[in-house]
Amino acid sequence: MRIVVLAGGIGGARFLSGLKSALPDADITVIGNTGDDIHLFGLKVCPDLDTVMYTLGGGIDEDRGWGRADESFTVKEELAAYGVGPTWFGLGDRDFATHIVRTQMLGAGYPLSAVTEALCDRWQPGVRLLPMSDDRVETHVAITEAGTGERRVIHFQEYWVRLRASVDAEAVVPVGAEQAKPAPGVLEAIAAADVIVLPPSNPVVSVGTILAVPGIRDAVAAADAPVVGLSPIVGGAPVRGMADKVLAAVGVESTAAAVALHYGTELLDGWLVDTSDADAVAEVEAAGITCRAVPLMMTDLEATAEMARAALELAEASR
């Protein structure tokens, strides 16, 4: 079975672990969000690609869900001692090596897709990991500064990590997305897929940013394969992170049904909601999207594998 997954960071990576466990022989292509990418200390950092690579390759810090296991932060501390920032983004010593290799290869003229493939040669994630685009796309957020009332636009990482989404997001813009092209292999993988999955990643700044690259949303909508998604909202709140803040910025309520309708019937064939949101099933199905309520908390690998099996069963029922 050829499965394509549009994945953000922690939620997407953990879902992929369950999918691989549920279907170890599947041919899985992951189209990773690069809108979270940021340049720090002269290095190109790709948080979502690395989270998928480290998680599936056995190098992730399981407690945090991001960064390397057994990490130290000597370089970060030394940079801070020199007064060099930003200090709010936690690059570890092991993690620095990945970004150094990536930046060197990009500087030598290799596209991000080729660099990602080379990095995966070490980690062997068991999936084909493709960036959504080789072109530079960075998500920015418009905010009004608390206290000063100044309206400004900041990088998504500053909004998410430094500010912890403590102020309202007034707009979310994937800068560069309109001019970007899908990375080599992205459209071909979508066209050849038997199933396309939207995991419980952030629907605005993760999956939404991938779909913002011209050609990708149209390819998913036109695919012969059923498209199924899993709600990142459980009981009216994000399972992890502050997705409600960016959903509000695009006028979407933080409910399982509202996120399904945000993706739309032209994209989704099936939608899974948590059992606590079973009352959303009728609303989603009334819009023309097949919907089921199943447990959606990724408490351990087996629970996540069950979610993946439910998604594949729903895909079969949606054909």
C-alpha cells in the first residue's frame, strides 16, 4: 500500500510511528512542512523535517517530542555568554551537527530535498521524507505587542517558542509560498498514492502551509486515493500546543467539526474525531464527509497504531 502523509512536527511524527507499527510493509511518503524553517546562527534549521527524521530514526527526545535524545546545550550556553541571541530557541549540541551539515550542503548547491535524503541516509526513518518545497517558505504571524500596542509581524517560531502564543495571532502568512514549487517527487507521490492522510498536525501552520504551496492542494483534491484526516482538536482544545490561537486567526473555531469543514469537502473524504467529540459526527457527515468517532489520544505506540488502523479503515469505507 502506498500511503502519503502530510506532516508537521510532533503530532505528525508520533502518528507516523503508529502508522509504521500498524502497517510495517507499507510504502510511506511523508511530505513535510518547511514553513517552520528558520535561519539561526548562520544555519538553516528545519524543525518539522528533523522531528520526523529523529522520531522515526530513534534519535528523538521522547519526553519533549523534539530535539535529540541525551542532548547537552554547551554551545547554546556559550553563545549566550557572548551575548549572541536568540536565547529562546533551544538548539542542542547534537542537533547543531544536523544543521551544520544541512547548511554546508545547501551552500554547495544541493536542493533541500537532496539534503534531506542525505540526512535520512544516516537515520533510516523507514519512510521517504520529502520537504514540501525546495524553495524558501517561512510562516509569519501578525500580532499586537502587549503593553506597547505596536502591530508587527514576527517569525512563527518567535510567536510559538518565545511568546508561547501568549498574544492573539491576527494573521498567519506563509511568506514565499505563493512563489514556491512542490519539491521533486511530491506531486508524483500524491498522484500514485492509495491513501492520503492528514495526521493530527496543526491544520493552519503545518498541514495548511503544505497545502499553500501551489499545486499541492489541487493534487490532493484531484487524487484518486481517498483523503482522510484525524482531528487535532479533542474536547474543544488542542491535544498539544496552541493550535486554537492560529485557528482563531483564520476564523475557525477550535472544534473537531470546524477543522474538518475548514479543510473542506473538496479535500476530505473521511474524518476521524475523538470519542469525546462523537456529537460532531452528524455535523461533519451532513457536510458530505464520512466521519467516525474513535480514541485519538496518542498515549503510547499501540494506541497510535490503532488510530492509524482506524484511518485506513475509514479510507477504505470512503472509496
